[in-house]
Amino acid sequence: MSVTTEHALVRLVAVFAIACAMVGLSVLMHEGGHGLLFRSRRLSTAVGFFGGLPVLISVTAYHSLHQRHHAEEGTSWDPDGIEHVAPQGFPLIAVYVLTLLVGAYLYLPHLAVRGWQLGRAPVRRRILYEYALIVATHGLAWALLPADTMLWLWLFPLLIAVQLTNIRSLAEHGLTTSGNAFTAS
């Protein structure tokens, strides 16, 4: 099975559509991590895991770190608080640009490590188990499918999804304080 089309526009539209679906799956993972998808927490977490699988995120690691975000939101201890990383002016603008360019690439390993650090033993075991499943699933896909299929149906869309996530992250976790030159408030 391989992806074939001679029309570049068709490929680009398809890649962008898959990228948008990946962003949607990461939102599903977020909601599953909060236990909001179903009455059953286990079912919500399971669906959240499958939402995080294509975007390389352990729902348990995400939930472990994300709890800290909700507990510390708006403070300098908020792990998602972009505006507390640097002082106002050029240093903060540099952080905004860095977030737009590579934010999610830096966040993925941070999420795994910090989620692990914040978790207790059972959470740590689930994080390891989920990342092992993610690696095994992607390894199997790369072993069984042609490389061009994986590139066009997973890697290229993932790279676009990451950039869309960087934009969303900056809008949600930066540019939000009053008095910020970019927020007009």
C-alpha cells in the first residue's frame, strides 16, 4: 500500500486535512486526560490514549503535568505559562518566536520527563507502558508500511500539526497578560 497521486495540490490538501485531524486527536487526548469524554474515567483515559498515539503523547504523562498547570495557572510556577519565562520586551518576543517555531518539539520531551517526575509509582508505570505502546505501534507501522506512505500519511501531517499546535499554544498560554504590547489590553 502506498500513497500515489500526481497532483501536488491533492497531496497538500490531504496532508493538511490529516494534520487538522491530528490536532483534533490531541484535543481528544486532553479531554480524555481530564476524564471528560465518558462517565467512566478508564474509558476516557483509554480513548485519550488513542488520541495521543498518533501525536506521540502519553495521556498519563500529559495528565500528570497538566494537573500542575491547572493548580498553578497564571503564576510563575505554571508549566505552560509562556509569559513568565522571560521579562517583557525583546526577551519575551524572542520566547514568542521560539514558541512559534519549536514550542511543541521542546514540549514533547519536557512532557514525558516532567510528567514522569511529577507522578507517583503507578503513574510512572502507566507512562512507561503508554510510551512503550506508542513506540511499538509506530515501529510496527514503519516496518510494515512503505516509507512514502508513512511520510505522507503521518510524518508530514505531524509536522504541520505541530506548527498549528505552536500557534494555538502561543494564543492560549502567551499573549494573555494585561499590559502586553501584543494583546491591546
